[in-house]
Amino acid sequence: MGAKLSFEEKEWKGVSDQAKDIVSKMLERDPAVRCSSEEALNHAWFKMNSDEKVDVDLDMILHRIKAFRAP
């Protein structure tokens, strides 16, 4: 069993519930439950100040994330 994610008041004071929600979904330990990069980019937190659809190369982002992971 691993650490439980918590949002300590000192560090997270003033951070929106939507921001905490996307952080929680992106840090989910179970890959079957964790949000995909597309789901993350289309989360309400990213869209709060934009009505535009996010247009990115998700395959390129996934490649960079895989390259970044520790061995």
C-alpha cells in the first residue's frame, strides 16, 4: 500500500476544487482508473478560461512522458 494523497491547507490554501480534482485524477495509482492525457487536457480546470478545444499531439506527449519516467 502507498501514500494517500492529501491536500494540506497550508500548501493548498486558495487552490480551487477543480484544480485539486485534476491533480487527484492525474496522480491516481491505478492506471485503469487514472485519467488519460486527453481526459486531463479536457478537464474543466483547463477550460475555465478558454472555450477553445485543446489541440495537441497526444502521441508526442505520451512519448515524452514515457521517456521521462525513472528506470
